[in-house]
Amino acid sequence: MNIFKSKLRNGREYEYNPYLKQLEEMVEQMPDYNPFYLDLERIMHLETVVGDARSYGVYSDHNLSQAKTIFEPNTILLPHFHKEKEVILVLEGELEIVFVEENESEYSVMIPQYGVLVIEPMKQHFSRNKVKTIIMANLMPFSPQFPLPHDEE
């Protein structure tokens, strides 16, 4: 395995392999407002307070980014927002979306199975669920942060 030295981290040089360098570059390019990372299979792993959530690219063009997201039971996402309008369709389970106002007050909306919720651009929010939940998330227009379908890589 090709190991090489890289930039300083915490005042020290450190060593890592080229695959870790590629991942680090991907993370550095991601904006702070969208807490997630993409693995080498282009699966988006959403950062959570607790639990696990991952997204898979379904469709993408210049007007729309679409991803299927699976939330394991008892998952809470970190608060975030998107520059784009987000439309959420719950395919299985139910999902609570909690909106965070500028004064840090919160209010929530429960989306039942087959329910839809539209989240306006720049609206701070997070989600939580009790049972395994699967959603289809659409961002309009296209979002470069959403995972691309495997056939579009």
C-alpha cells in the first residue's frame, strides 16, 4: 500500500494512504451546512446525534436531485439546511421534522407513511424517528451535495 506524508494536522505531519486522501478532499469540499459524508460507493452517510441514516442517489438532472434515505430506528439527524427546496415523501414508517427558528425555538411536523412535506430553502431543520423509516427526498433545483445515481458517476 502506498503510504505518504501529508500536510500538518495539529502541528504534526501524519501519514495515510491515497484512498484516505481522496475522502479527505471530498469532505473538505462539502459545505458546513450539510452534515454528511460520501463513502467510496457514493452512499451518503448522514451525521446523526444518535442512530444511523444513509442516502442512495436515485435520479439527478439540472432541475432535480432525488435520493432514497433509510433511517434506522431511533435516529436523530444533526440540524442542517439546504440552499434548495426539499420535498420529502415518506415511503415506510413515519418521520418527524423539527424546524429550528432564528430565536432557537422549535416546532415539529410529523409526516406519516405516504405523507409529503415541503421544506423551503435555507430553513434550519432536523429529523427524528422511532421506527425504521424510508423516505424519498427531492431537492430542487439540482444539488451537488446529493449522491448521484451509480449510472451517472
